[in-house]
Amino acid sequence: MKKIYLIVLATLCFSLNSSAQKVSGSVKGILQDSASSSTLGDATVSVMSLPDSSLVSFTLTSSTGYFEIKNLAAGDYLLVSSFVG
């Protein structure tokens, strides 16, 4: 009988622990000029929340145009890039 209680308790603890985890995502890519197809290094890539356009996160692209933004909560976002040059 004690073994059954232990198994039930362990199962309950594992199920509560796994359901408490947050879902997070990321966005990554390579930023290119639409006219010349050349990569855009040192450009700013921003992630904004759609309901109010508040800034969630941002990063600079590498010299090859690569960017990655991690740890985004599930939701709808607007991706904005800017480059001066």
C-alpha cells in the first residue's frame, strides 16, 4: 500500500513540475538587402509586441547579417529592422 502512495505522489509531482514550464521561442535569420541581395551587417533587428508596439527585445546583426533573439514568450510580434549605410 505504501508503494502505491509513493508512485501516485511521484507521478503527481512530476506532472505538476512539467506543466509549470513556460513556452519560449526564438527568431533567427539573415538580413539581406532586397535590391542587391547583399547581407546587412550591424543592422538593428527589433521585436515589438503587437497590441501596443512596445519593445520586447533587440539585437545587432553580425557582419554576415545573421541575428538571433531568444527567450520570447508565446504571442504575436512585429519584427522591425533598420540599417543606415
